[in-house]
Amino acid sequence: MSRAQDFGAELTDFRRRVDELRTARALPSQERLSVLDAALFELQHVVDVLWPRYEELAAASHIPPGGRADPQEQQLLRALFQRLPIPVVLLDRESVVRRMNFAATQLFNTRAGYATGRPLTSSLRRDGQAALRSQVAAVARGEGGRSLTVHLSQPGPDGALRVTLAALRPPGEPQPAVLAAFQPDRGTPVATSSATLPAARTAGRDAVDGAAPQPDLAEVTRHAELLDLVDDMATALLRVTLAGDGPEEVIGRAAELLHGRFADWVIADLAEDGTGAPRRMVALGPPEAAGERTASLAEQDPAGCPLVADALDDGVSALRVSPPDANAFGRDATGAPVLVREEVTSLLCIPLRVSPTSPVLGALSLFRTGGRSAFEMAEAGAADRVSRHIALALSRPRVREG
């Protein structure tokens, strides 16, 4: 019983220290980095001390291994994770996002729910993707913590980022995880970056060095453009469905709206009812690709495109920057990889379905080529909303004439 009492006292002290760390957002920006070190120390304390003690007590009480910890303590840990003043991401051994705190969603310009289940490497420049995957896997194997420098796929004020990796085994979860904390490699606290505090700035909750912060106009503009795209798509699809048009018109109108404005290539495939093979409905490319190149993609068998097959069969979305697999979208009639032939620098492949539990009606593939900026996670989120709108239009019952 004394061991349980000691453990309870340790948890009480831990909760008190966490409450102190929660005041970090009120500190001047230049002082937050020291609070980050303290927060990471507390997380490591959970890993090295509190969790082993819990396992000992659970074993002594005949509680099955992997049983869930006190719900209140779990809630406390989740709150600490979310309130850390720097971007922190919980990864699995494959660098797939399991959880992302608020600061990280701002850094990567995405929603936590959308990022979960997707590889974090898709948001990084290609020269750092393999290195991060390798280091994350090593940490997950128990080879110790480490750090490395990476760059976001989109250039911005953050520049190089230093990511620190530490092993973690979340309570109640059988598999180990890796905690990744990000901070600028140039020595500036992440909390002062324009990419990490847009929401706080908008809400007027924070001031840096006592001065009222200015809005990030570039980010506001990008956000407005994405909202306009989603709104225009919804309007266009409403007009098509109210007119009673069929799937061909729905897909065609959606592709025309996305073509050029959002992507250089827009390719749409529909899943046939029953056991029929998927059917390519649309292939729109840049003007210089008109003719043979566009016809080649229009005639391509969707079943021969791994990304499309994953979207149609398993409902898997894909965001690829500098796609590492040249054959991910299959080959053309001459045997050349489509992604290489079209010099694709980033792509999105999204299943068309009304909800995560609904049947997949098709797949929407978007390419950007040449010097055009790569897809960001925020743009992937907008494309995901667009795909749901298209699926709703496709699934709407139509009145037969006569």
C-alpha cells in the first residue's frame, strides 16, 4: 500500500508542475524555450519513472499489461501535450502522425484530424524525408533519442527546423511511439514564428514583446483562396445536380473548376457497380500536353495506377511531394512512368465518398508540375472537402424522364 501511496504522491507533484507549465503562454517569447526544455523533461519523466512504476503496481495488482491508466491522469497528459508552446507531434515507427498538438497544426498549416494517419514526411522537403524516417525508426527501436535538421516542403519564414526525437510508450497502447518536437534551427523560439501563432494572433490572445502582432497577410490570402475554391465547387455542383445531370456532367464540371486554378492535371475515375473495372472519366492537362499526352492518360487503365487502386479499394488518400515512387501512378502506353513523363512535383489522390464509412464512388487525382508550388496540407484538406461535395453530387438520386 505504501508503494501505491508513493506513486500517488509522485503523480500529485507531477500535476502541480504541469499546472506551472501551463502558464508558459503568458511569458515573453524569448523565455518560452526554457519552458519547452522543462516540458520535455516532464514528458521524459513520465516515460522513465511514472510509467514503469505504474506497470509494477499493475503487475502486483494482477492488472493485465497494457491496461489503461487512470482516466484523470490520461486527461492530464493529453492537456499537457496540447498546451506545449512549441510544435510537438506523436509519430509511429513509420513516421505516420498519431497525434499533433495545436502549435504543430499551425506550423504544418493543417487540422489535427486531417493529419492523423498520414505520413509527416509528406510535409517536408524531399532531401529530409528519408533521414527523418530512418531516425524515427531507430528511436522507436529503442536506440536512443536524437535530433536532425529538416525543411518544410514550402519555403517560409521558419526556414530550417530542428526536430528532436524521443521514444515514448503512451499509457494503454501496446506499440511504442516517437515524440517529435520542432524548433527553428536558427536559434529563434518557434513560438515567435508567423507560422505557429496565426490562430492566436487572430483571436488576439497573444502579444509578442508587449506589441500587438500584425496578421500574416499571405496566410490570410491563401486561406481565403481555399474558401473560395470550396464555395465555388459547392455552387457549381448544386447547379449541375439541380439540372438533373448525370455522373459524367458532375465529374466534368468539377474537373474544369479545379483544372489550372488548383492543379495542372486533373484526373477522375469512377468505380463501376458490381465487379466491373474502374472507368476513367476525365483527364485534363496543361495546354502543352494537349493531344497525345492527354489522350494517353485518358486511355490509361485506372487499375494499373497503385494510388488510384488504393483510393478505390481501401479509401486511402495520398499526398506526395517529390513522389519517391516513380510508378505510383502507373505507366503510359510506351512504358514510361506517368509521374516522370509529366515532371510531377506533387500530387493528391483522394477517394470520392460522402463519409469515411460510405462506399467509395471514385478517385480524384491532382498533379502539380514544373515550378508550381507543391501541395500543402491545408490544400489537401480543402481537396478532401471538395471530394466529399463531388461524392454527394454523384450519390444524389436522379429523376428519370418520362
